[in-house]
Amino acid sequence: MGIVTVLYLTFWTVLMYYFKNTNLGHGNAAQFKAVAAVMLTQTGLQFSSMLMCLLTIMLGAGAIASELENGMIHAIISRPLQRFAYVLGKFLGLFILVVLYASVLFAALLSIGALFSLSTVQALNFWQIMESWFWYLSVPATVLCVTLYGSVVLKVVPNGLLMIFIYILGNIGGMVEMIGKYINNIEVISSGIFLSLISPFHTLFTTAERVLLPSVGLAGDVMRGSGGLSGSGQPASGWMYAYIAVYAVGFVCLAVRKFSRMDIN
């Protein structure tokens, strides 16, 4: 994942270089470049979020399951350590690691964009960056909560595959909801919302994206209104964020409860 991240940031740097130094000859060059800047920002954030979540799933899928499979759990639990402390310790350690990785990746993306005068980055103020950073981190944090529960009830490979499927399901839900709004079909919209309830990760990502792209004029308004690359273009309600908080904490509590009652012998 480190190699993939370095390659991605290198590609992002090269892309920013050519984007900055490309001269467009037609009369609508400024408007086209503004829209292109928004699209580049959205694409860069989307791919970086995928990297984050993939790393989180890779780390979390075997956090507990691997020690259950190889028997190492017996040496750990035999110590004076409560089972809930073991699960929460796993979660906290992985959470710190994921947050550090996501923070470095987020800062690198914005720094490279600022270095090459990307309009979407130059339009940001400090509070916008901090708020979008918070929502950006919430994506892998929520993925980790669900993955940790899967690590208690499933083996490593099935858990990893299931989590990848659930993560992709959230992106599909955003696209389904967007299509439903375009064709004005309440059934399709409801289907997209239902998928987002199962996999709310994309909702958190689009919130981070919305905070990052409020000040780029008409280009940003057009892209957000059209749903961007894979979303409905509409902000989530406060009830949705409350649901996501309960969703994340609930899976951690379920992991603690399930592991505490598990017959490891």
C-alpha cells in the first residue's frame, strides 16, 4: 500500500504539472479549466478515499480473526486482560494507524494541488480544510468499525471480501439515488437510500467533498448539482449523520459483545 500510495502521489503530481502548463486556445478556456479543476479534485479525492478504505480493510480483516485462526489468541487472553480491552485495544491501535495514513495522504493531495495553483485548493480557507479533513477521516474510521466486527465473526479472507463488497455497495447507492433524481422516480431513489443505509461510507465521503468544493464558482455549482462523479448531489440530513454515528459505534459494541461471549477454547 505504501508503494501504491507513492505511485499515486507521483501520478497526481505529474497530472497537476501538465494541467497547470496546458494552454487552451478556444474562447471558453477559462470556464472549461474551472470545470476540469473540479473534476480533477473530485477524482483525486475519490481514488485516495478508495486507497484509505482498502488499507483499512486489509489491516482490520485479520486483526482478531488471524489470531483466532493461528491460536495466538490463547497466549494473549491467558494474561490478566479483559476481553473488551483486547477488542478496544485492537480498534484503537488500528484507528491511530489509519488516521495517520489518511492525514498524510489528505495533506499531500492538498499540498500538491496548492503547489501547482489548483483553483479548488486555492479557494479553501483553514476551517474548510479542517472540516473536510474531519469528514475525510470519518470514512476509514467507519469502515474500521464494521471490519472489526467482521474480524470477530468471520475468517480473514471472507471478511475482507465482504467488506470490499459493502464498500462498493455505498458507491452504487449514491449512483442509484442520482439516477432516481434525474428520472424523478421515488422507487429508485428509495433503493439508493436503502443501499446507503447498509453502506454509509460514500455519504461521509461526499460530505468531505462538498466542504472542499463550495467556493469555486459556477463550475463547482454545476458539478455538485449534477451529482459529481458518483453521488446524488444533495447533502445528507442530520438524521443520516446520527444514524451513521450509531451504525459505527454499534458495530464496535457488537464486536465487544460477540468476542466476550465467544468460546475460544
